[in-house]
Amino acid sequence: MSEDIDHRQRRYLVSMGIRTACFLLALFLTGHAPLWVVGVLIVGALVLPYVSVVFANGGREPESVAHFDERESPNRNEISGRPPEIQS
């Protein structure tokens, strides 16, 4: 479990580092690069935090804990009596 958390933390930090680089590049390239390049960097800086959090919170799949046995247990009693009727 701790290995999974460490992996997700590293992936989050790398993603946020890329986000910071996008933001800083957008600042430094404003006026020196085409507008679409600066726009892509700004969109990357805005979208990456959301994507980073989603991937960081999406850990491994939970394991199924409940196992149902289809066999009848000899200690179980049958339900007796009439089923309850629904009154309107």
C-alpha cells in the first residue's frame, strides 16, 4: 500500500513540475513566441492541476472483501409462515 502511495505522490509531483514549467515558459515567451504557443502553455498550466489530482486520487482498485457462499449451511433455519402482505 505504501508503495502505491509513493508512486502516486511522485507522479503528482512530476505533473505539477510540468505545470510550473508550462506557466513559467508562458510568462517568458509572451511577446517572443507565436500566440498559439503561449496559449497552449497556459492551457496546460490550467488543466494539469485537475488531471494531476484525478490521477493521484485514482489508486489501485479496491479488493472485493465480501465472498458469498452459495451452499446451504446446515445450521440455517427455514423461514416459516406466510409472507407479509402489503396493505394499501
